[in-house]
Amino acid sequence: MARRQPNARIDDSQPNVDLTKLYFGKDDAESDFARGGLLKQGFMKTHAYEEALRGSKSLIIGRKGSGKSAICLMLLASVDSAHAFTLVTPDEISAEEVRRFQLSGIPAEQSKSLIWRYVFCVQIAKFLVTFGKSNRYAASNAALELRHLRQFLSDNDEVEDLTISQRFWKVIERLKGSLALKAFAVEAKVEAEVHAPSPGAYAGEQIDIIETNLKAAITKLQQNINVSTFHILVDQIEKIWSNDKDSDSMVVGLLLASKHVQANFDNVLCTVFLRTDIYEQLQFQDRDKFRGDEFHITWDEPKLHELILNRANASLGSTSSAEGLWPLLFPQRIDEKIAKTFLVSHTLMRPRDIIQLCNVCRDKARTNGHSKIDISDIREAVQLYSNWKLSDLQNEWSVNYPFLPDIFVLFTNAVYFINRQRFSSRLEAIRQDLTARYPNLTHGLSENELLSILYSIGFLGVVRNGDGEAVYIYQDHHERRVRPEDLELVIHPSFRYALHSTSAINLAPFQGVESEDFGALREAVFGEIRVGTLPVLRGPQKYRVTSSLRRDFEELRTTVEKAPFPVDLRDEISSNFRTMIDHIARAEDEDEPLMPGDNLVRVLQHVSRMERNLREQGWFDRDSRLEYGFSDLSRTLARYVTERRYDEYR
């Protein structure tokens, strides 16, 4: 029967939480905001939220799952007498119509900007009518203007309810024809006297007339009372984006329209929430004018810890501190890391990631019949979650990089550290097939471009700065390309299990041998390590080789810690060392101990494999002291086994 690993033991000294109540929320903001979700109770008012609330940043940029929609929904639900909010989300059924919409006589971006300007005008008109109904005193001075706005909305089949979603195809049909503007007593002039030189100019003139009347209504209203700030939020643009020039023009048109509205209406704010991958594709002349409006959503480990704590407390109905709640939720450590650090390290620093991982940990604990989350539950959860994340990454970037599934194959069943030479040789083997399948994307299929793409989407990190730490894109948003001097790359922990690349040195973690397994192991091991036919010693005497071996292992681990290796590699070696020593020590303490001789054969096999793999992968080339250390340890272990030198260590 397999023994539980030492760091997998459940600490029964801590009280258990009720796993049937523990919950971290739903995957998407819309569901999490609805009944049964935790967004309202567990929401964190981040810097991005505060910037959007104040309107100091009008372009909030973040990756899928980073919390953009959550911010929108919480702003929409906020109670603030000085602000009114509306949320504009395009409908997917209008995607093709929006993409193809073009009015002759004006550029594509300006054509699509008119769609958004009209949508914003309608929302502002609805707001003013609603505001007038609730402020009769202020409305009395603007009764005529408000009546005109109500008639305009009615004539164009626009209901007054701010919560009604826009059907963009209807907007497009109106702009292609003629808007009903008789409410403003100017329809005859627009149609007969303006003589616009093109359909695009004609549509623009109509929008100008609507905006002029909106500003007149605001001016009249504000003579008696301050009009609340009206805040338009635009989200989920990805519904109508297809990574082509027409889609890009649609997004550029949105940005231009949002800036136009804020410049022309003193009491109107417009904040656009845009996915990172969409914004990075845009190329337009006035992009530099939006730099000051940009805010990039970022999360770090402490913020994600706080998020999970808030949601756990909300689900359990408690107000526990991190120090009080974390030990109840998760084990103290996993491998070489504190448990909460381990969990966050398997995310791309996004709320959705950590919520999904913590939920599946809870689910595994319940499925396995545990009263609290154990390390075995977390390991199972990480494997399932890894498959999700690899699939999610492919889906997230499928429009930009449809070749990702083909590239990911290059990283399967291998170590999770990659050097350029190995990657280049593997890429060369499939290059011809890739260029044939993706002829329009050959510019992105070179070695440097592919590595930069994989880095920019978070799949790969780079080991740089001389400290052995892997740097991922969410730690440095300003540099999105792999440098020429970046020779060591590492697969992000989120994807390693899905790719079957869970070791830095292509070696399974050390597993101690059980007594019933030793006979079969002896036949396999002796030939591999070539130390001759060894005796199997059993008996009542508790031999003591542990203290000497512990010193040898600790000396070698110190050498590893000083070697110029990536942190993950050092951690994996240290974890294996600790497990081997713990197993030998534990065997000595059993009532009917498995003798050290049996365990030392298994340890010798593992150390020999580790030494061989490190040599083959070129790690010894960086530090010859490490090679000598492994050789000495292997010889020492072999000598203990072959010469039966146990008595002197009693």
C-alpha cells in the first residue's frame, strides 16, 4: 500500500470548513452577478475600477478573464446620485452588418464611427428624458427640449428604457436611409436644403443635428439644477470583431466616437472596455492621442489572494482574515511552495483563472470524500485545470493565431525548459506543413515571431535578469517580444500537465519502494546502475545511514542553489532530494522497517537518472561543480549498497 508523501498529510489540528458551502464564484461576470453568484459580495474595488468610476481613464484594456465585465456590472449597479450609468454591448447577430457597413464619401473608420455616435446619442437622449421625469423642477425649464427628445426616440422606434440592448443592425438600416428628425423641425432642411455631397456626409449631418439638440436640452436643464454625470460603458466588443480590416475599422470608429462624445458633452463620460488582443491589432493615425486614456488591467499575487479570501468569506458567511482562513482552506505547502503561491503560479494572473482552480480543488476534495482540501485533491485539480487552460488559450487566440494547436505539439512529452536550438530543430520539421496550411500567416511562422507570440500570450516565459526567475508577460506589459539574448524559455505551469511536460529534467518525482515491489525493482535497477548483484538485507537492526546521507544531500543541494539555473529547476532537484531523505528516514522508524539497503537501491537509481538527464540536457556545462557533486553522491550511494557499510552508521 503506497504511503502518503510527508507534505501531503492532512493537518487535523485545524477545524474544517464546510465544503458544501465553500464556493469561489462563477466563471463569467454575467453569471457571477446574477443570483447564486458572488460578484456583488466578493468584488474588489481595484485601481481599474476606481479609474473607470472617476472617468479619468476612458480606455480600460485587459485580457479575457481579467475582470473587465465585472467592473462594468458593478459600476452599473452602483448607487451614486451624482452618476448615472448605462451599458452598451453589441449583439452578435449584427456582427456581419457592422463589419461590412460603409457609407460612400467618407473613410471606413468614420462610417463606423457614425454607428457609435448615433448609439451614444440615443443613450444620452434616454438619460435626459429619464432625468427630466425624476426632476420636475429642472424639467420645467426644458419642457420643450425634452418633448422633442421623446418624440425623436418614438419616431425612430427607440424605447426610453436605458437597459434595453441595442440592435446594431437596426441602427445600420437607419443610417443607410434617413433618420426621423421632424421632432427637431429640421427634417425638410436636412433632406432638401443641405444637398450633402455623399451618403456619408448626409448621415454625419443628421448626427450633428441630434447632438446639437441634445446639448441644447442639457443647457436648459442645467439652468435650474446640476445634471448628473452620465457614464456610458461599452463592453464585449469581441462579439463583433473578426480580426480583419473591417473589424479593426469598427473598433477604431468606436474609439473615435467615444472621444468625440466626451469632448462635446460636458456631463457625459464614455469608457470603453477592450480586450488586449484586439487593441494590439489596431493601427490608425490618431492612436497616439489615446495613450493618456489607456489603463491596462494588471493583477498580482497579493491581489488574487485577497480576491479568493473575499469570495471564500462571502460563501461561508464569515469575516476571517487571511491568516485565519487560508490554513482552513488549503494545505500549508505543496512541494517547495506555500500553497497559495503554488495556486497563483498556475494562473495567468487573472481572476477567472484562480476562481476556476480553487473551485475545482474544492470539487475534487468533495468527490474524494475529504473533509478539507488535501494536496492529493490539488494535484488532481491542477491536471484537469491544465487541460482547460490549454484549450482556453487556443480558443482565446484562435482568431489571431489559428496555428497554435500545431505549435503546441512541439512542446508535448518533453521537459518544460526549452532552448532555442531544440525549438528551432523541432519547428523545422513541421515548417513546410505549416506554411502550406497557413499561407496567409507565413510572416508569423518564423522562429523569432513564434517565440514572441508564445511569450505575448503567456504560454512561454523567459529566464533572464540573472536570478533564475522566469519572466512572464503579465509581469512586464511593456515588452511583448522575446529578446535575441533570451536563450532559455519555460512553459507556464498552467499548461504543463496538459502537455505532459511536468519535469524540468524529464524525470518523474521520486517514489519510495515498498517491500512487495522490491524483488521486481532489483532486477530492473541493478542492470541500469551497473553495480553488480546486490544482496537484499532484512532484519530487526535499525541501521543508521540517514545522518551521513543527509549531509551529502544537503551539500549537493547547496551547490544546486548556487548554480546559475532557473528557479524551477533548482526547486525540482531540491524537492527530489528532500523526498529521498524523508523516505529513508521514515523507513528506519517503521515497526518492521524496510531496511535501508532496499531504499538505497531505489535512491541510487533515481540519483543516477537525474545525473544522466542533467548531463544530456547540458546543465552541467554551466557548473562543473554540480557534475562532480552528483558523481560523488552516486559513488557514495553505490558504496553503501555494495559494501554493506551500514554498521558504522548505527
